[in-house]
Amino acid sequence: MDFRSDTVTKPSKKMKKFMFKAPLGDDVYKEDPSVNKLEKTMKKMAKKEAALFVSSGTLSNLLALLSHCKRGDEYICGQDAHIYKYEAGGGAVVGSIQPQPIEFEENATLDINKIKEKIKPDDAHFAKTKLLCLENTHHGQSLSLDYIKEVSAFAKENKLLLHLDGARIFNALIEEDLQLDEICEHFDSISICLSKGLGTPAGSILLGSKKFIKKAIKYRKMLGGGMRQAGILAAAGIYALKYNMQGLEKDHLKASLLSKELNKLKDIEVLSHHTNMIFIKVKNEDLLKKYLKENDILVGGSYNKLRLVCHRDISQEDIDKTIEVFKAF
């Protein structure tokens, strides 16, 4: 029972069979019918001009930075945002793009007044602030449509481009009861991961204008991300969008039950629970993790803040057993 992340999900037998039968071609020549179908499906769902299938969310975010910004430009993001903290500093290393992180608010938003304070004046001393990046969900928390609209208007007013790291955007859609295009219309680019809650083995989609995606295609090739018969992976995305979306709501319900039961236990503090993620604080973290592992349960996190992520490969029986193991500890 692996609660470390929803990235540990494995393709089902039906998904693998669908992948094996996928029609293939050379995607660098834009001749892979399965990749083309996935990109067409996603841009239609998001109501964006163009879409690009890439190997990972990290690559998708990096392509967005490179395509929006020039060397010496700056992007603003959250201090604990994936694009800044967990992607090896790609924007700075590869693109010479300066990050300007600010602390997230408790509700996973970036305070607009704090963003405004960090926008650099047009002066020879400063990098040019070019891009603002949001994350949805962040630590499981979804952004409200009202906030997204407010930030979008602010970005336009201050001549900033707006990128969304929407790695878990489908979880946000369920939480906020929205359609994909209702969020995507407010962003210049969106990165969407298919290998988390939807259960594909790999792959992300980058969305934006035709001009933007044309740039991203060049940078994808430059970085070695141009895949040939990539349709075998894209087919997993096509299958997931058709058959695995409904499972996300079940993941939220499983997480809600687990959070409720853990909160009843002595010496466990549930710090937060949103969508499919739970963060807890315990006194004997190392002992607990060891005990859980001995009982075939893996959890993530450290420093008195453990993370449990529910996903399609965690069954209701697994939830029940996990609760009992926590109680026994």
C-alpha cells in the first residue's frame, strides 16, 4: 500500500492492452496518430489553440519557462512550488531565467499584493519580470475560479504572462465543480500531468497558443525530448481521459475517510486534508514509518510532516487496513 504519491500508480491490464494496440508513427515528424489524437482531445477540452505531448511534467514546465522568457528574464512563483523547488532549477540552469519565489498563503494562493511588491521596475539594475506561475492543486488544495480570475486580470494589468502548473488539475476540477476550459481560458499556458491520478505510466500535456507551442516544440527537440513512436504512451492518456476520470472522486472520498479516522487517534495531528492528500504530524515519525513499512504501508514526507496520497491503486480495503495499522501503533 503505497501512499507516497499518486505517481506510483501502474497502468491497468485494460490500459496496457489499449496501449499495445495503438497505431504508431514518428511524432517528431508529427506523424504519430495516437499522439495527434491525444493532443487534439486535450486542446478541445481546454479550448486552447494547440497542445504538445511531452514525457513529463518537469519537461512541460521547463518548456513553458523557455518559451515565455528570454535569458535574464524573471518568473514569480511559490516558495514551495514544484516548478521552483523540485525541478532541479531547470529554468535557471538551462534558460538563465531568474526565479523570484514568494511564500504561499495557507489556502495555496499567492497574495496579489506580495506579487506586486516583487515585480521589478524597468531599470538597468533588475531582471525583467515576465511570467507569473501558479500551481493547482498545491498540497492538495485547489484554487477557486474567483481567485484565478482575479490573478488573470492582475497579470494582464501588469503585463505579465500567466502559466499554470496543473499537474493535478483534474483533482481541482472535481473539488471546484468546473470544466477544464473554465480554468484554462485564464492562462497563457497550462501543464497537465497524465501520470498521477489518471494512472498512465508517463506523459504530460502542454497547452497554449499556436505560436507558443511552436516555440515549445523547438525547445523540446533541443532538450532531447522529441520522441518517435510516442503513441504507445499517448494511448495511455487517451484511455485515461475516457475511463479513469471518474476514479478521482473516489480517491477524494478515500482520503476524506482516512483523514477523519486518523484525526481520532492520540498523538496524530492532521495538519491538512484536501482532495486526495493528507498531511499529518506525529511525535515518533521514524518509529511510525518503520512500523508502517513492516506492515506493507509506505508514506512520504519528513520533518514531522508526513504525506499520504490516495490514488486508484489504493482500494477501500487498503484504507481500512491502514486505519487499523495506525491504531495498532
